[in-house]
Amino acid sequence: MSLTKVSLTNVVKKQYVYKLKAYSQVFMSLIFLQLLAVFFSLNGVGGMAGGDESIDVEVKYFSSDYVTAFTMLWGFITAILITTKAYRNDDFVFVTNRVSSNLSNAVFLLTASFIGGITAMLSSYLLKVIIYYFISDVPIKSTTILEAPLELLLGIFSTFLYIFLFCALGYLVGTLVQISKAFTVLLPAAFFGGLILDGLRGKSGAIAYVFEFFFTESSLPLFIVKIIVSAGLLFSGAFVLSNRLEVRA
Amino acid sequence: MMAIIPLLLTAIIIITLAILTARAVNRNVNRKGKYSYSRRVCWIFSGYVAVLLICVVLDTVHPGNIVDGWKKVDTKGLEKESIDLYDAALEGEIANIGSILRKEWSFDYHGQQLDVVVTQDEYLNASVIVERKHNNDDKIEAAFYQTRQSVNGMDITELAKPPHLEIAEDGLLLSNPKKNKIKYSEFTNVFSVKQFTGEDFFRHDSNFSGGQSILYLRIPKDLELIDKTGINLNYIEQE
Amino acid sequence: MLFNLDGTKPIYIQLSEWLENEILNGNFESDQKIYSQYQLAEIFNINPATAAKGLNILADEQILYKKRGLGMFVVNSAKEMILAKRKNQTLKRLVQEIVLEAGRLQVSKEELIEMIKTADIGEAEK
Amino acid sequence: MSVIECNGLTKVYGGTKALNNLSFKIEENKITGLIGRNGAGKTTLLKIIAGLIKETAGELKVFSEKPFNSLQVSANVIFLHDQMNLPTALNLKELLETAASFYPNWDRELADRLLDYFSLNPLQHYNGLSKGMKSTFNMILGLSARVPLTLFDEPTSGMDAAVRKDFYRALLKDYIAYPRTIIISSHHLNEIEDLLEDILLVKEGKELHHMPVADLKEWAIGLQGNTAVIGEWTKNKEVIYTKSIGIDQSYVVVRNHFTETEGQRARNAGIDITPVTASDLCVYLTSKTKGGIDDVFNKG
């Protein structure tokens, strides 16, 4: 029987198509989490009361902050999920090597982030409609898609990048855990330990710095560069670490 | 820093939930069905997206309940406007900024003295500025001026009512209007948009600007006003 | 299956004997093409290499001859060769065993010869 | 051409050597039986060939390439075992479709026919299958993929006798039609013996024997008779297995170096000479002691 020649791109493409189907359950959890977030958001994300002797003003704020935050965490969890044995070894049934497996995972996560970004932004309209029709008896100030289409696009894009960053982080975390189970304890310990330490010292440490590094960047081009570079580093780290990882039953 | 802790707690809850859903979904997968699981997911997901898109449409065509008729106002000019009004009032030039005159009263009064009393509240929600007329015409003229009030950049001046004035026996009774309550909701951008539009990240910046309210009294030349309740009566200096 | 798989003889020996029987029974004439190793493998559910080994035994004994690219064919004198071989080998071995068993049972040679003589020859040979 | 070349292959798992300096070669288009006891390292070897795990020392080449992380090897090898991690979200039909997209020689018709023949519901999910049905499905995957090197690890585990028979026949027919290199590891040597061309016997991670399966039958013989006589006859022979029967009888398996006349003389001395079946021989060869389980009970 003559040998088959395969190219990496070809295999990655096939694996990607395969993963869209095989990992489809992650999109069910996306719907679930976004609906849950919408439910949490119905109470509003903040409020203000003010006024003087002649007038009292009470403002309640709604936004899809929760939905976006939930979706980012979903990306994180999804990325961890696909590094677990149950998913990782799926590749090794068919044609693969570690590079193609990682690449197709990255492309899958990119797609998932994009879908997550779009639905997270669109779900703010679901939130609005529910509030209009079922919740609020007071006037609402909002902008429709027609008034600010660019803001929607901006939202989709930046949310997509955020989710992808969280995916990259999750992928690295998941890969570390695959290498050694000790990381399931070490990583959360390091994270929470760092937070508590910062809290005790009353100073902001590395975690807060990382948080600010992304979340307070107001220049879009710089933000894009930051995300791409960071996600790239996280993925490369995961690629390098998993390249010697054996398939264990 | 402390603000992160509740955020983390929610995160933990979400992670647990997500894992549980993933598990539940996994178990669900093994059911035999006429259609494959991935296809069912595809349908459910398409349904979800369709609902979201319908909501986008509903939002654009949404007829009522939107805060309408509220003009936008440039909050930067408001402060200057109120200072200007006050200065103009003290200089007796208030009539020249007549566009913000909200209400006028006119009472006949023949006495020599008049008690000024604030009823109900302790303070009157307006500065009282008094101008003596050049003659004694036994008439007290009052006018209520107000600069624009705004909340979050929207003009709500119309919603504030002018104070209540009444001449009773030997006294001018002033009272604040019935408080007007404004309740409304605002749909703000998500943080990942605000970050780039210069809005305050993760916080909802509210601003309320009450504006300047002035009750301008023109009284007969020799009428003496007696401040019974300690409101500050500002008399316009006259040469 | 047709063969005794747990049997004492290796499969390829059993296979060559089966082919010999086929020839003896007249199922294959002189110069007729015999089964290929793949046909045999399929018939008996055995590895083709094993089947080839069975065929090669007969080829080595020149009961079959090879035509390049065409397969194996039965030689003219195949039947006679098989019969001669069986007499020489099979019968000899059987006699050996009989003698041995007779020794164990303390049957004398004369007695044994007598037993052979009286054995019913009718069905076995014809 | 050698499909697999293995030199001094060693694999250490947590301090123990699953494979210990193993060397062999597997030729193209042969069906080889990988035989050994549980824990002999069969699965480990197959995993290394399939590129799932990495050797600790030594070298193994499949199609002249190291299989670990080789896309070329992966494309030309399929490894079926009873712990296959097939995605839970896909039903059997989709799994076959996916396999078809990965393997260019995939025979769709064969896969569908086999699925139908073995009464597997294409809408069912792999996880919902019984052990035997999983094995059956693995077999369908393995046969339909038509890859140059097919590895079956215990392919018949859980299958009932009828399905096992069908499997052997299907394997052979497809092999005859599309010759390729196949390695089967199995406990049921007597069942697969006839399918095999070669046999690779491993014991404690080492290669014991690698030879055509036909030769295995003549490789050793069993001698039975009076213990003293047997002892005399087997003095300078390579003894593989001994067992005492009754008071003074013994059964001993030795390497078959007997000539025709020697055999004759042994028979005359009252020794029964019997062939040893391949599967019995493998059991004897791979057992830790020459006496087998009996040694445990023979305290004296």
C-alpha cells in the first residue's frame, strides 16, 4: 500500500472542521452562560440617586457587562476544557501530531471567541428588549444599533479579543495541568495568594498590574497589539510545553 | 483592589456552573436521536442568534418608553450659566437674561412691613434677591428665574417646578414646590466599549447639576422685609 | 473450518495434503492451473503466506510447476508422484508406528504380519 | 522494505521498564501477531509505533521516520485499541465521516456495509456501546481506513465468538484485496494463528522470538514418558516447560533439534513425542518459570 503524503495545513483544516462538530457542546454552555448573565443583569449594574429640594433623580444603569465578563470566563473554561484528556486525545484517534492539534485548537478557540464576541454584544439587545417589555416602567435612555453602529462593531471586536486572550490563558493553564496535576493546586494558590498578599500590603501587585495593562488601555491599536502579543506568547508557551506530552489513557 | 473580590467570587460561581453545564451536556449527548448532537447544537444556536437578531430589530423599532423629549445639554456651559445669572441678578440686570424666567407673580400690599416666611421646609431652594423700586406703588412683583438643570447631560429643567408664593396676613409665605421625582434607566455601553470611548471604565458616572434658582423680588421703596426664618435676603445695592 | 486447527500437523502441510487429495480425486487435470495462494487463503481463512508455503511444498516436489505471472500448474505425472510419495513416506511411517505399538503390547512380528494380512483391505484402497 | 525498524527500544514508566532493549523489524505487507502476557509491553510498543508516546531510549522508526510527532507516520498508521478516545459529541455515522475525511484510502462502502452487517445503529454514540460493540466499531474503523500500517490491540476483547470469527474473516479478505502491514496483539493466539504470517513474542519488554508462525509449530516438541528416561533424553536440550504427571511420568517441552532417527530412538525408548500447539508454546515461553502455575504449589 503506497504511503499517503499529508501537509500540516491540510491536517489542521480537517481537524478544525472535525472540532467544530466534536466540541459543539461548548456552544451550548455559551448560550446557557449568556442567558444566565442576562438574567443577572436584569437587576441593573448600578444606580444613582441625586437631586435637590425641588427634584429627586434616580437613575438605574443597565449594560451587558456581566454578559461580556461571563463570556470571557466561558472562553477561559472552554480553553481549559479542550486541553483535558477527554478532548485532547480526540485528535490522536485520527491523523495528527502535537503541532497540528495545537494549531487546530487555537483556530477553534479563535472561532469560538469570535462567536462569543458577537453573541455577547448582541445579547445586550435581548437584555434591552426584556427590560423594555417586562421589567421597566420608567423611561429608558439608550442608543439603538442605527444610532451607533460603530460602537457595536467596536464592542464585538474588543470583546472578541478579550475572549481570545482568556482562551489563550486558559489553554496555557490547561496545558500546565496536563503536564502536572500539581498545577491544579499551584496556579489557584499563586493567584489567590497574590491577591491576598496585595490586599494585606495595601498595594497593588502583579495581578492588578496585568489587569490594568489590558483593561485601562484606551488606545485601540495599542490594545490590539497588547492582546495579539500576549495571546501569541501564551499559546506559544502552551505549544512548546505540550510538544512532548504523551497520550495517556 | 477590594472591588476584585466579589468579582472573583462570581467568577468561581460561574466556573462551577460552566463545568456543571458541560457535564450535564455531556451526559445528554449520549442519547440516541434522529439528529446528531452537533446538528442539534447548530439548530439551537441558530435559534439563539435569531432571537438576538430579532431583539436588535425590536430595539430599533421600539416605540415607547424611551426617554424622549429630553434635550441634550452641554453640561460644561451650565456652571457658567448659573454664575452669570447670579451675578446679573445682583447687578439688577436679571431682566436682560429673561429667557430663563420661569414664573412671575404680582401681589398688592399696603403695609409698611412684611414678614418673609419659609413654610414647610427650613430653606428655600432658591436664592432670594430683592430689588427696591424707586417708588411706593404698593405692589410686590416676584419672578422666578432658573438656569437649566441636567442629569447625565439631559435637560430636566422643565421637570422642576417653581416655588410657591402667597401673601397672607402680614407675611409673604414662600414654600418649595412639591418635589418632583424623576426615575429613569439608562443603558450604558459595555466596559469593552467604554474603555475606548473615554467613558469611565466599569463605573457609571452620574452627574446631576441642579442649576441656579433665583427668586427675584421687586418691592416698594419703603417696604421693610423682615426675615423670619433666616433665609438670606440679598438686596441689590443702589446708588 | 476445514482443517483441524489444533491438529498436530502444521497448516501448510495439511494444505499440501489437501491439494494432493484434490489432484488424486481428479479435480485437477494435468497442466490445469491450481488455486492461487490468495484463493486458498480465502477458502481456508489462512494467511496467504501460509498458503504459499503449502503450494511451495508441492512445487518443490515437482508435483506443481510455476509459470511466471500465471500461477502454478499440475504436472503430467502428478498423480503417480503423489501415490509414490505417500507409499514411501506415509505408509512407512505408519508401519513404523504399528511396529512400535506392537512392541509395547508385546505382539510378535509374526502375529503382526498375520493381523495385517487379515485386515479388511476392501474399502480403504478402492 | 521494513515498515518498522526497532533498535534497543526501551520505555520506562515510573521506574519500571515496560520495554527493555527491544529490537526487531517488521516487513511490509505482513500480518504479524504480537504475543505476550499481560504487562509484557505489547500496548506500550503499539503506542510508541503509533506515536502516542515517546521512547525513553533506543530507536524506533516507522516508514523510516520517528513516529512521535510525525504527521506522515500518523497519516499512515491507524491504532485501534479498547480505550479509544472518540469524541462523545459525534454519533457513529459522523465518526465514520470524520475518519473518511482524514484517510484518503477510506472505503466508505465497506464501512457502511460492515456497520449494517454488525447491526450497529449509525445514530448511536460510541460511549453508549457495549464493550464488544466498541471493539466491533474499532474494527470497522481499522479495516475501512485502509492505511499502510494497521495496529490492532486486543481487537476482539468483548466480542462474542461469532463476531470474532467474522472479524478474522473480514480482516483476511480485506488484507488479500488490499495487502498492507497489520499488527495484531491478542491473547487468543489459537484463534488468530492462521491469519498470521509472523509472530513476535515479547516477554517482560524484551523480544523473545520473531519468526514465521508456521515455523513455530515445529519449533518445539513435547516429550512424555518415564521421568528418569525423559531426564536422560533432555539432559543437553533446551527445556522450555516441564510438568510431572502421576508418580513417575513427566511431560517436557524442548527445542526441536531432534533428527528423524533420534526421534525414532526416543520412541523406541518409550517416549511419546507430540507436537506442541503454537498457543501452548507461547504460554510456556512467556511464563516466568519452567513449571508454570504448578511451581507455586510445589513448595518442596
